[in-house]
Amino acid sequence: FYKIKDEDILVIYDDLDLATGKIRIRPNGSSGGHKGIQSIMTLLGTQNIKRVRIGIDKVASNKTIDYVIGNFTKEERILMDIAFENSLDIITDFIKLPFEQVMSRYN
């Protein structure tokens, strides 16, 4: 509808497989089981979607849904605030710089 090129899209999402507040930037890849990014890939018809994954760590119990929609501890909140601030810088750089440069700067 908006005629946006795939290469101009940056998706930012949570990731249980990364430590809380850890950031990983990738130019493409599989969904890794993440239903949100899989939905985006399905709609766009490609795995070539630039992405920023922000770690929220794994939960020890099988209550993943409650964990994902729950609140962070005070310590986790500090780490996430830093990750969110870094994400703003990543977005700004994504607009201005080649993606490879963004990845090398923040990964």
C-alpha cells in the first residue's frame, strides 16, 4: 500500500534467546520461532528484513506468555532503558548510514 522497499524496513523486536538488554542487528535470516517476525516475513514474502533484536532473556518456567507480557525487575528495567536508548541511535543511523556500518557500530 505504501510502496515501501523491503530494504527500507527495520524491525525491532524482543528476543528470549538474548540476555536482557543485549542487542543484535542482522540484515536477514529466519524467524527463529518468533511469531511476530514470522508474520512480517510471511506478509512481505521474504526473510531479507533488517532487524534489531533486543534480549529479554529466557524464563525458567513454561509460562512464557506471562513472562513476555509481565513487568521487568528494577535491574532489568535499567538494562532495557539502555537498550531502548541505543535503539534510538540505531534507528537514526539506519536512516543515515549503510546498514553494514550500523551493524559494525552496534553489534
